[in-house]
Amino acid sequence: MQSQSSKPLLVYDDTCDFCRYWIVQWQHVTGDRVDYAPYQEVAAQFPEIPLSAFENSVQLILQNGTVLSGAEAVLRALNNGLFFWCYYHLPGFASVSEGIYRFIAQHRPFFSAMTQGLSGTHTERTTLCFSRWLFLRGLGCIYLIAFLSLWVQIHGLVGSNGILPADQFLEAVRQQIGIDDYHLVPTLFWLNASDAFLNFLCAGGVLLSLVLIAGFVPPLALVGLWTFYLSLVTVGQVFLSFQWDVLLLEAGFLAIFFAPLQLRERFTRTSQPATAFLWLLRWLLFRLMFASGYVKLASDEVWRNLTALNFHYETQPLPTWFGWYVHQLPEWFQKASVIGMFAAELVVPFLIFAPRRLRTAGCIGLIGLQVLIVLTGNYCFFNLLTIALCILLIDDVTWKFLLPNRFMPTIRFVERPRHRYRRIGIAVVATLLFLLSGIRFGGQIFRETRFPAVAWIAPFRSVNTYGLFADMTESRPEIIVEGSNDRITWETYQFRWKPGDLTIAPKWVAPHQPRLDWQMWFAALQGSYQNTPWFLNFMGALLQGKSEVLQLLAENPFPDTPPRYVRATLYDYRFTDLATKRSEGVWWHREWKRIYCPAISLR
């Protein structure tokens, strides 16, 4: 028996909706490598194959006349090397896969209904070209925000006259590690640690962000952005040690391989995104969300007894006025919100790997959580970056349903041949990143299990662990910094964003991050300046009247000459209630606790 085609022929049942749906999906995968035909039209050409065989399973007829059926036929037609190898070499794999195939074939009406319910009835090729376009533009905007936000405060933080000068940091590192281990501190500032170079990297980051937003040479722009931001994060020390900084670096690194290799990204001629890196970005989103829920549940009784939100809105680093009002809501609402949060962080992330309709529902749930966080707290660009990752859960077919036709571009899909060595390289890099991230994620979740050490990857901050607010703070210590010339009359230094004046409402500042204000929150939790190494540098800058540091503050009570003395006191801050706010016009109530840093002077 010989096939009538020069290519393999897959024969299927044309009366079965389930079969027709999956045949179309397989055609997208195989292209012109395989011919397809219903057995109702071609069965007579193959009298050696019983009609019952055509009715019970697909039949793949090879050019030499060999006939394969069932799961074996599907794996051979799809040219899935890994599973096809397992079919013939892994004990038990063939029998299990054929058993699954027979079960599905015998219950095709049920699985047809389930497929339509979960994936829809469309038969178009599943593509994510528009989602990739949106994601890369969103990532460009987030990089732009990050560089601009940092640029306006970088000199006060790590400039030569800043709190933790970058050049002094690198000199200390050089003395500690010598010249052989510079890779432990990866930064371009080894070339030049001047203030001008700080400006250069920030300005370069802004320019490259605009290039990425415009769609020019996306991979090269992303390489530059990742390199520049890693360089700044490395010398930023404690001021750039936040989870969203490393999240941006990890997402940005994966995006280098996810972006199209084009001089200018265009819808009129584009290629399907690399599947491996699409799933690595989704895997990143899963790790981010699931770990954030897991560490709360595993680490803190306050989260487990559902009372964390009784404190969270007033004790978080930079509250918003909307969060003040949410704090006034009854305890049953706060507990219900904690349950909803756990559902969003521990259950919804599994929908990332579900069929398209469930995946879209999961996307909506995750974005909804981020919107609520934006309303009640200032978390810089973290929420925007999480939403950008969520966009990759939506395919182009869903976008056509969600958006009016005039907003949905016409995508011309072009299949570009990939050279063998490039395919191998992508597979190796993707596999390595998946293994490294899996080891780190596994070590975070299964703490009693010993995983291989991967410390060598840590300096590059592109394979990370995540988990916000593992331990809920139940009170809000707040540092008030004061200056004096006689140690009798003390004037208060007002910060731009952190709580101070009781009558000033909590503000929205995100996506900008005032990094000194954020670190003052951490410093207060340490209880004393002795546990906060950078704090004395900050106090010394006030005594010296360094303009770069003073510009980080909202108000300098000593505009002409610096004070002779500065001190810091610790207060306990709490939100007022509605009645107090109406009668007294104050958002905060505070009580003096103790001296945080005694009066010091330059002498």
C-alpha cells in the first residue's frame, strides 16, 4: 500500500466537531509538511485499513505506506521530537499516551464541549504578536519611568556629594575583592564613577527607553537598558535594593530574547514570538504572584488569622489618602479582603497555564488586584510591571474580541526560518534560565529541601525570588529629623512624601519612587541609627548643607546656613478616625517614643 501523496497524510473523522477543531490547530503547527483529509473522502483509497479504524482514531499514512494510528500518529505528524522519543524509549509512555488517546476518543462529545468552553470556537492560529507589541511598549515606558525617577534623585543618593557615594563604594569593593572578582559587582561604573557618568547612564536609559517604545532594534535597545539599569542598581546599594528593581531586570533580560529581531517592529511583517521565552515570562509572573502569597501564609500569623489588613494601610511605607478611607472599613471587610488577596495570589496564578478563556479570566483577576494595590499604596512601577506581564496572557484572538476593530491592527504573519544553531542556542539559554529559576523558586517554597547553590547568578539580579510583606508590621514608627543652632529650639526637616505633618493627607507618588523616603520607613523599623549604617551619612550631609541631599527634602528650615546640630526622634504614627478628621482636620495621630539619633554636630 502506498500513499497517494508525496507527504504524510493524516486522515480524520469529518463528522466530529472535536476532530475538526484539533485538525485545524495541528495544521497551524505542521504547515505544508503534512496533508490532511477526512476518511469520508479517501477511505476507499486504502481498503487495507478497516473502516472501524478510521472511525475510532486518526490514521497517519507515511510515504512508504506505513500506517500509524492514535497517539503515535499525532506525535509523528506534529514532529514533536521529545514526546516522540519518549514514546519509543521511555517505558510505559506509549501505553499511557495511547490509553489517554482512547479515553478521549471514546468521549469526544464531552471533550468537544469542554474545549469550546475553555478555548472558544475559533480556529485561527494562536498568536501573541499584538500582546508582544503591547508588552514591549509597556516595558519601554516602565524603563523610562525608572530612569527618570532615579535621575532626579541619583546625585543626592549616590553622587559624589550624596549619602552613599558610588565612587567610595567601588573603592571599598576594590580593596575587598581585588581585581579578579569584578564580576561579583557587575557595573559600568568600573570604567568611570563620576557624577557625569551617573548622568550619562540615566540619560542613556531615557534615550534607549524611547527607542524601545518607538520599536527600533528592540533586542539591542533591551540589552542596553538592562546593562545600564544593572549598573545603577549595583552602585545604588541600599537605595536600589527593592524587589521591583530586580523584577525589572529579570523581565528586561527575558525580553531581550522575546523581542523580534527586526530593525523596526512592524505589524505588516512580523514573526511569532519565541514560545520558550513567552512561557519563561509567564513563569516569572507565576513565581512573582504565587511566592508573594506563599510567604505571607507561611511566615506570619497575622496573615494566617486574616487580620493583616487591619494594620497594612497605615503601616505600609507610603500610604495614600484612599488607603486611609479603606482603613476605616469594618473588620469583616478587611478579613474578606485578605481572603480575596490569597485567592488572587495562590489560586489565580495557576490559570496562567490554563486554556485561553481561563487564562484570560486569570489575567483580569491579577490586573484587578494590581489596580486595588495602586489605589491604596505607593509601590512605584511594580504594579505597572506586573500588569505588563499579565498582558502576555492574552492572545491576538482575545484582543480582537476585546478591542474595537479600528484599534486592532492587521497583522501579517511571516514565518522566518531559524538557523539550527540559533534554535539550539535559544533552547539552551531558555532551559538554563528555567532550571536556575526553578531551583531558586523551589528553595523558597520547600525550605527544608536542599537545592543546588546558584549564588554565582545572584550579582546579575536576573534570576530572583520574590515575596512582598512576608512579615506584617503592626505599628508605624516614624523618624522626625530636626536641626538646631542652640539645642533648645528645634526646626523640623519636612520630607516630600513620607508622613510628617499631621494635617497633610497621604499622597499618591507612584510610579515615581522617592527612595530616601522609602528608606526612612525601613530605618524607623530598625529602632536606632546604629542599625542603619547610611543614616549618619544623611545626618552629616544635613550638617554640611549639601544641596544634592537637601533637594531630596520638601523643606529646608535652614536655607541660609546649615544648623550646628541635628537629631532624630522616633514617633508612633496611627491613622485617625473619621470623627477626628472631621473635627480636627488631621489624618494622623502620633505619640513620642524615644530618641532615634541623639543630637550630633560636625565637631
